[in-house]
Amino acid sequence: MFRRDYIVRMIEDMTAMIAKVFDLKQQRKTTEALWEVDELLNKHFRLNSRLLNSLSVEDIIEIFRLGGGIEADKLQGMARLLYEEGSIYAAADQMPEALPRMMKALHLYLYAALHGADRELLGLPEEIDDCLKNVEAYRLPVKTERLLMSYMESIGRYGKAEDSLYRLKEQGEPVAKEGEELYDRLLDKDPAELERGNLPLEEVRQGRQEWLELNRETKEAGAQ
């Protein structure tokens, strides 16, 4: 009960902050908007922006590790604050400051979604989609792309999962086995579900064959 009450209070505070920050962004009051985010970071997580942005995503995740699990709802709250901070910088046309925050927020959102976060609390799927739109012009870190592939598969957007698989391949990641396993899992899906996921059964079959041939050619080229 205490945990739930805490999460509810956090969401209420965050909703109020986001509304206030929206007005401040409209008025181009960047510093004041950043203060609002920093105040909420301190209130709920006892962190400030400078410290938070000095931490890696792995370090941030560790903060929310409890026993053998993750406090996933708190983690998505942290991601939301990072994303909001990034959006403030983006509104001020300061993309060198905005982009790292949005990339980090995306990674934390995805990790939270894959580790039991309540996806309705903050509209997590919509938040992830918004984040992706803001960073789509940039290459994702490999560790984030891997999470994205798993997330897209988990929500039935199979065509997007396949896209992530090929981007990982293009970055030189050893994903031959992972790709084969992905296609095998998809072959076990109902054809109607695959259609809804924008990857019809025939495309899955063809994709699997092309994937095997591509990786066989890569392996042969490496052996020469």
C-alpha cells in the first residue's frame, strides 16, 4: 500500500510539473523550467540533474534495484523526468544537451517496460513512441537497440523488431543466432497476429531464409 501511495503521489507531482514546464517552455523560460524538473528530482529521488546526467543508464538502473528485482514504476518516473528535461533543451534549440537525455530516457523507459512497469501509469507506450520520434534521426546505442528489439516483439510490433535486428547487424553485432531465434518465435505465432504486427507469415518465412543466407555469406567471407 505504501509503495502504491508513493507512486500515485509521484505521478500527481509529475503531472503538475509537466503542465507548469509546458507554460515555461512557451514563454522560453528555459532556466525556470529546468529548475522545476530539478526540484522534483530532488523531492522524489534525492538526486539533482548534474549528478543524474553524470550516471550511465546501468548506474541509474542499479539505484532502483531492490533484492532480485527492479522498482520499475519508479524507474519509468525517472525516465519521464529525464525526457522532460531533454524536451526543455530541445525547445530551446539546444540539441547537444537534449539528445543525450532523450537517449537515456528511452533506454530507461524500455528497461522499465520489459521489467514489469505498469504501462498505464504514465502512458508508457506513448512515451516510448514520442521518445523514438525525437531520436529517430540518430543511431541508437547498441544496448538500447537490443532493448528496443525485445520491446517491439513483446508488444506485437514484429516488423519494428525485425528493423532493430537488422540495425544491430549493420553495427557489426553478433546477432546471427538471435535473429534465427526471433524468426523461429514468429513462425509459432498466429498468422492474424503477424498481420497485425506488420510482418505477415510469408514475409517471416522469407525473412528467415534471407537471414540464414546473409549470415552464411558473412561467415564464409570472414573465413577467407
